[in-house]
Amino acid sequence: MEMKKRINLELRNRAPEEVTELVLDNCLCVNGEIEGLNDTFKKLEFLSMANVELSSLARLPSLNKLRKLELSDNIISGGLEVLAEKCPNLTYLNLSGNKIKDLSTVEALQNLKNLKSLDLFNCEITNLEDYRESIFELLQQITYLDGFDQEDNEAPDSEEEDDEDGDEDDEEEEEDEAGPPEEYEEEEEEEEEDEDEDEDEAGSELGEGEEEVGLSYLMKEEIQDEEDDDDYVEEGEEEEEEEEGLRGEKRKRDAEDDGDEEDD
């Protein structure tokens, strides 16, 4: 499929100015040039044209927001100065598998001030003596060459880079909302002190309340014990009175019996 038709297909009923990512891998470039891509793709941040038989970047439109450009497995041999003019904010550029042979061709990338990662894997230039040292010296703005930095540390995945950028943005937003960290910590400490004071006051009030409840409870117990003793004394006196009454009646009956015997 030709590149122009592929672009129309990838739009999926969207306007070009709404597109942020565009993948045109494995389509066909007519005469080795870019077709169907123009300045209306103003928000494009990621463009991939891998294995499209591209030999020239002369017709690359101005893409000021483009950050990542995939051009691997093509037949590009020069003309890289166009990139700094049309895509000044590139941070990642993949030229692996192209026809780049010498350092002078790569020198044109010096004007890409934001470039951090460059891939020239499987290009003839990689066969040069001290290839890596020469590239890092020539392009001092880059951090990674062919996926590794100068200390042979592997570059993070592009997704991880995006996550880090997103995390940084989130942190900045949180700082803006919460204010400076020191002030925020001071506010937290003041709130904790206020909470401790409230808890102490509540505890002291609760302690006083418990003491009052305890005293009233003890007083009630003493009163109840006294009432129980009084009831016990009253019951004892009643029993004694009943016994005396019974003894009086018995003596009376005995006296009457004696009187009857005397009459007989």
C-alpha cells in the first residue's frame, strides 16, 4: 500500500490536527520520498516510518511537537540536516539499518539540541574504529547510543520514560495544590498537636466523670447496707415481741387451769 493511502487509513475519520501518533511501517514510498504527510499534523508527537524504502527526508513537513521518529530499515544515506529544521524538538531518533557510513553525515544532528537517544545499529558507520566514543564526542547532547549510555547502562523502555514524565507532572501538580512541602509539614504537625490536646482534655473529663460515678456508686452501696441492717433489726424486734406475747398467753392459760382445779 502506498504511503498516502496508508495515512488516510490511519486517520480513522479523525482530522490530521487531532492525531498524536502515526505508524506507517511497511508501506511503500513512491520515488523514496514522503507522500501524504503535511503541516496539518500539528500535534503529532510520534511518527514511525520503518521499512518504507525511504531514501530522502526532503519532503518531511514541519512537525514542531514531534518527539520520537522511527526511520529504521530504510535506505537513507544523508540529508539529516532537515530534521533540525522541521523537527527541532526530537528526543529520540532511530536510524538503524540505513546507509549511513561516516561521521560527517551524523554531524548534522548537532543542531537537535533536545536529542537524548540515537540508534545507528546495523549502519555501516558502526564499523568505524572508536565508533561509540566518536559519536558521544560529536553529539554531546545525547545520553544513549544504540540503546546504551557511555557506561554501558541500558536505556529505559519508552513506556517507562513516558511514565516518569507523567509522574513528574503529577508531582508538580500535587506540589502546586498542596503548597511548599515545609509549610505542609508544619500544618500537619499543628493539626497533630491540636488532636493530642483534644484527646488529653477528653481523657481528663472522662477521668473526672469516672471518679464521680465511682463515688456515687460507693455511697449508694453504703446506704443500701444501712437499710439492710435496719430491716434486719426491725425483723428481730418483731420476732421477740411475738415470742413474749406467746409466753404471756401461756402463763394466762396455766393460771386459769390452776383456778379450775381449786374450785373442784
